Amino acid sequence: MNNIPTVSVIIPVYGVEQFISKCLLSIQAQTFTDFECLVVNDGSPDNSIDVAKQTVGNDKRFIFLEKENGGLASARNFGLDFAKGEYVAFLDSDDYVEPEFLAKPLQRMQEEQSDICMMSINYVDEAGTVIKVRHNDVDAYVAMNDFLISKDTVTQYAWNKIYKREIFASIRFNEEVITYEDVYVNFRILYGRKISNVKTPLINYLQRAGTLSRDIKPTYLQDRLAITKVQEQFVNSHGLAESHRDYIKFTYLKTFVFFSIVRYARYSAKYNADINQFKKVLNRDYFTGRNILFMMKEEPKVGFSLLLFKLSPAVFKKFAGFWFRKHVA
């Protein structure tokens, strides 16, 4: 391997001693070998780092970094400070990847001279069974001008993409956003950049109880509000507000209102209190009967959910428990 690796893989570690070996072994098994893997100990309270070091042995491509606990965004930023590669990839420490996780996207990026390459995802259970596969549609992202990624054309995850590292010279993860930190930053990273796509699922995204995607953290609402605020700032700074009114309205009603009420209905232990707090910050100019009808035409399932919630949050909770019971992160 060269002194300067082609790609830096950043893996924050916190409380994953059951999963870290599989994650690191999948990196160690890459067909593309010119990488460094920055394993960031984010103040993990268990034996994750001991297990990790035993797993990789004397493999000098794995570099262990230590920091006080600060959350996923903080750990990624810390890793970026030490990354040397021309490209950078992120991976969560309870997920694992296929052998060509690096090779295929890097080849595509070099062929197409792109800034970012996306790849498809396997959602898997703890037995390794594939629950579903998620693909990206970069052509639709461009054609639909889905700049806030609310039409689900591409994923908002940071970890199913490889980036030119130079991108992160001007943008970092917001360390004050604890949940959905990828959503806060990713639409700004993608905007205006050349994007490639690999349709092959190269990442196995583990679905397990107790992860950020399966419960509600105390910062959930303030994080969602921060995302809404940065979306508004982005729209205004790029002069998109007037020309994309319907899209911006759609984005607010879907990504703030709909996503929030579904999560509260499915996972909140204090649903009534959470909903009362949510209602206090709800933008009533957007959450109107007319706009709900607009949403019913755009995405009937979302529109009907909003209508039912407006009529009765209690009834919506019962409805959501049935309709969204198979929903995955």
C-alpha cells in the first residue's frame, strides 16, 4: 500500500462489541486493498475496541483513534480530521459490507469523473436475512430536481456513498444534531455535484432493536426542527423558494410532519405529551386542509395520514400501528 491511501474508511464505534468483528472483517476482505480504516472510539463503554483490535490483528491499514463520547457526527468529523485518502467512505459499526464495497464505486467514479458514488443497500436482520433492498435513482434525482431529497429518489444516508474527500473541506456534520445527522447534511453535499451510482447492493444495513432508527431520542424534535431550518436556509440562499413552492410545501409536510407523526405513533412511550409538543412547533401555514388535499394527490398514503392526524391524533396512532407495522428505518 502507498503511504497515502486511495480511500479512507471512517467507522465510529460505540457499544457494538457484538457486531464490530463482522464489520471490520468485511472491510479487511475488500478486493480493493489500498485503503486506511479509521476506527474512531467514541468513548465506547464496553469492550468494542478490544474486540476490534483483536479482530484486525497487525493489519496496519486499521488505525485506532480515541475521543470522548460526542455522538456519531462528532466521531465522523474527528475521523475526517485524520483521513488521508483522496476519497472517503463512512460505515456504521454494526453494519457490514460486500467485498467490492470499495472497488466498484471507485471504478465508477474514475470512469465517470464523478464527485460521489452511491450504492444500493440490503436491509438485513441479525440472522443476515435480506428484508428488503433499497436502490438509488440518480437520473430521477436530477430530472425531478429533488434537491431536498423528499421524493425518495436517492437515499440520505452518508454510509452508502463514497465521496471525494475534498468535499469535506467546506462542509462537516453538525455535532449538535444527534438523530438524522445524515439528513441534515447530505442534501447539501449532493447538490450541484456529479453523482455516479452502483446498482449492486454493497452494504448490509442491520436492523436491530435499540438503534437510533428504532426508538425516539430526547433530541428528536429539535433535530427535526434543525433539519427544517437548514432546508429553508438552503432554499433561500440558492434562490429556489419562488420557483419550487409546491415542492417545498411537499417537503415540509412529508419529511417533517408525516415522518414525525409516524415515528411518534410507532415508538413513543408518551405519545400524547409528544404530540402536544409537536403541535406547538407545527407550521400552521403549511398544515392546512388545502395542502393536505394537495398531498393526497401527490402521495395518497402521506396525504391520508395527515388528514387522519388532523382529525384525531388518537385514531391516527391506532391506524399507524397497523399500516406502518412493517415499516423499516
